[in-house]
Amino acid sequence: MDTFVPTGASVALSPEQQAQAAQAVYEEVITDFRDCLKDYKSLTRDHWYGRFFDMDQVLKVGDMELATQNVQSRTNMDGSTECPANGKIKLVHAFQTSMYTIPIGGTFYRVYEIVPTGFFGYETLEKVTEGNLDKDGTKTIEQLKPGHQYKVVFYPDVTQKDLDILYQSYDELIESCVDWLRTESWETGQRQAWIDYYAAGSQIDLSQTLQQLCEGVKKAIKDIWDVLTKLFNILCDPVGNCKKLAAELKRITGAIVDTDTLTEKFKTAQDEVALTLTMLKDEALMFVCLNAAWSYFKLLTPQQIIDFVAQQLGSILTQFVIYLVLPAGIVSKIFDATMSVAG
């Protein structure tokens, strides 16, 4: 995520030139944002911390998730399930995203029946069938024994073509964020702020402030990933973890949260919590949202950056991303509610 640093105007600009210079700022920020997944791909290839950014692949039987693992992993994936009354199980291999089901076709699989031996609870595996999933990443296995236990083993081999299809699925999200930046930032004040900045012929030395800003962003990225991981773990049992969530919100925002009120909000927002869990496990979506937040700040003028105080970026950017990530139902029913009852 490169920082766009416009130079202060050294000569007086005409109104037309001021508007053109302002538009150039916007176009460069948007161009950088549209390319944000290139940065994400680079992070996933990093030897040391790529695994923290990589997405997951998931093995499902019908709608039930049996196993997940990193998309780069070639380790076998397996899980057990009971055959339903119709004697069929549908195998699914896909990327774990919050927006769409992105299939991984052609994966080799084996299906075993789990047979009790009667000796000390031991079990044996009897192979039933094997083959490759269809292009849509699915395969329906028929003529199984209802009520019997079966073990499914996948042998994943995710290709570059599979990954390209995955990343292309985020184009619509990126364009939605572009529209959001245009309507919620640029057209509602930042275009005029940049025109005013150039009209004033500002000569601000930003080197030290922007260095602090960039250092704050680097730290914020690591902090945000830590926050999102904690949020995921908390939301796996939101009612039981209300005290932990209250403590996390206090750390992030400084607000004191009424845990009883928070518990009640969670009980009435189960569907939104489930959606949030899916979103928090979608690393590419998180990265796009983070870049949308960063692009929002890149549209600030140099004077606004100075007024903003670079050292505060980390905590504010983290709050901003949380608002961006959590679905509307969560924001209205939980996060905003906690702020309203904060002392």
C-alpha cells in the first residue's frame, strides 16, 4: 500500500488547474486501491508470515463443514459424517469466502465406510468409492447405507487457475468500495478540500509527519489482524465471551461497555453473528476492507493529516475497519448499542 504524497503548489494555480490537481489525487488513490489484491498476493507468498494472510479451502458434505486448511497446503483433508435417509452424500470442495461459493474442481477423493469391529470399540475403514470432483467442485455419492458413518478424504491440489478465479470474485466488492469512497469521502467534502489546499498554494513539509503516518499504518495492519482474530474467537461463543468482548472494545475504543446489554443484543442477532464469523475468516475480504479504510485516509489533504495527528492513526483505523467489516445488522444491534450504553 503505497502512500500518495502530493507536493505543495509552488505557483498560483488557476481554478481549472486546482480542480485538475485535486482530481489527480483521487484517481491515483483509486488506482492504487483497485490494485490492492496484488499486495495481498505478495503477502501470501511471504515465507515468514504469508500463512497469516492466506485464505482457507474447505471440505463439506452438503452444507456441513468437515475440514478446513490453508489454500497452499497439499495435506489430505478428511472428515466423517452420517449418511442421511436418502442414501446420498454430496461432496463439496471450495474456497472459504463470505460472499460466494468458489468451487475447486477436479479434486481427487476417497469415501470409506466406518465399520465397527466389536473389539474394544475399534473401527475399520472399507473403501466404497473414489474419483474426482466435477468442475463445479461437487460430487454426489449415491447408494450408501442410511445411518452408517462414512469417512471422506480429499487430496487437494489448488492450481493457479483456481486462485485466479478466487481473486476475480472480489472485483465486485472492490468496485463497491470505490463507489463508497467516491460518495462518502470525495464527493462529500474531500474534492473541495483538495481544491482549497491547492488554491492556498500550501508549502507544508510533510516528511516527518508522513513518516510517522506510515509507521502507524504498518503497526495498525498487524494490530488489526490481531483484533480480527480475537473477534472471531469471541464471536464463536458471543454470549459466553461478552466480558472478553467488552474488554476488547474498551481496549480499542476506551469505552466502558454494559455486558448485560451486550449479551441481550447478541441473543437477538444470531444470524448476523454467523455471517460475521464467515466474514472474519475471509482474509482477502478483510484485506480489501483494510485497503478501503487506508484509501479513505489517503484522500485527506496534507493539512488534514497534520491536524489528524499521525500517532493516533492505529487505533482510529482499527475502529474504522471494524465498522467496515461487521455487517449492518451487527453494527446496528451490537456495536452501536455498546457505544450508546458506554459510560
